[in-house]
Amino acid sequence: MKFDNKASHGKAGEFYFAYWICNYFGWPCRLLDIDVGIDAQIEIFDENDHSCGLFIGAQVKTNKTNNPDIQVKLNNLKYWSSIEDPIVLISITLADTPKIYWKLINDSNISSYIKRAESNKSSKILINFTEEDELTIFNKECFRNLIYMKQATYLDQLCLKFNNSCEELDNLFTVNGEIEVDPVSLNIDIMDLDRYLLHFESLFEKFDEVESLTESNGKLKALSVNYPEVQYRYNIAHSYISEFIGYVKDIDYGFEIKGQWCTSDTNKKLLRIFEDKYPRN
């Protein structure tokens, strides 16, 4: 009987990774008997060594050289993208001193990975690792935060939609390259106002989605790439809209707008602007 050389290195890498996590992070790392794209499962513990009841999946690839780069198949990418838990791609090099490299694989980049693999005849892509990706004891808190990365990716998507909506708002208010919020200067009549007001409501709804998610978990703000711009753009958009509605109330058709939009199902932020501009008698 022979033990396949490739299989032996693969198993050595998996056992070494599980040992490393248990030894340096102090967390359980369970090797899985059935490999369908995940070789191991890491259980996350808090600062007091209590289980968080949350898990990270790991796909482990091992080679005998010092090159950590890995070829990844399209079907694996699609499988990882469907999983809610964070999945880390682990590359272990066994030449000289063993080294472990890691990368969160099912974050916001997974869609671009899938597109690249689909465009290749081999249905594979090369995932590159650098020295900065080497796993160290200092990555422990980063691994703990990976449980929030899927939510942070979703938050990034919501923020991007909101920021895009703000750009569309800028375009609605742009005349000859300058921002103009006077409906008369914008040549808006009563028939055009619906388009503006529906956009206002949609924009505030997108902002509410962002707020709701960040309020549920404060850590997401720090993990999101797109969030820092949101509050700034919201304040500008709010001032545009408030000033615009302030102009509308002084135009003859202002009373019609009030009757149409000051209803119980209007977005709360938009309704507050109307209540400020159209105070109750």
C-alpha cells in the first residue's frame, strides 16, 4: 500500500493549521471528514474564553514550495459565496519553515472572482498571497471580527446604493454645472415635482436601511469601506431637499404638494421636513 504524496502533504497542512489555531488562538478547530469546499471549522471565542456560538469555515491548500498562490475552481467560489459564515482560504507552504497565509474569500470580492473564473476556459483563477497575508497571533482579533464581515459587506452595498442615489440627486439639482435648488430656476412645474419627491423618499429609505443595520451592530461602521462617506452625503442631501421644499411652499402649487405628500405613509425624514416647512396652524 502507498500513501499518495499529494494527499500526505494535504493532510499535513490541515493538521498543522488545526494545531496552530488551537495552540495560538486557543480556539477549537475541527477538521471535517467530508470535504465539499471546506476542510475545517473554527469556533470563535470571546475575550473571556466563552464560545460566541459562531464559526469560520476554512479551505486549506498545501504545497511543498515557498509560493503561497493558489488556483481556485469556479464551483468552489460559487459554493463559498452561498455560505453566510465567513470562509477563509488558507495557503500553507511547507518548504523550509512552514508558513500559513490566509484571506477572507467570501467578502465583497467574491463576485469579481466568480466573473473572472467564468471568463477563463479553465474555470479557475489564481488567488495571490503576500507576506502581509501571513497568519500571526496578532490576527486573532481580526479573525474574531470576521464574523461581522458578511454584514459589513452587505452594509457596503447599502452605502453604495445610497451614495449613488445622492449622485442622482446632484444631477437633478445641477444646472450648468452648478447646484440649484430653486424649482423656478430648475424650470419645474407641478407635473415634474412627482419625480423629485419620489426620489427624495427613495433616498431617505436607503439611508434608513443603512442606519438600521449600523444600529444593530456598532462594529460594522469600522469594518465598512463605504460608510464614512454616507453621513456627510446625507447631510448635504438633506439640506438640498429641505431648501427645495422651502422654495416650493412659496410657489402657487405648494399647497397641492403638501396635500399629496404630508400623509401617514410618507417617509418619516421627508415628513419632518414638510412639517418644518409647512407648520400646522
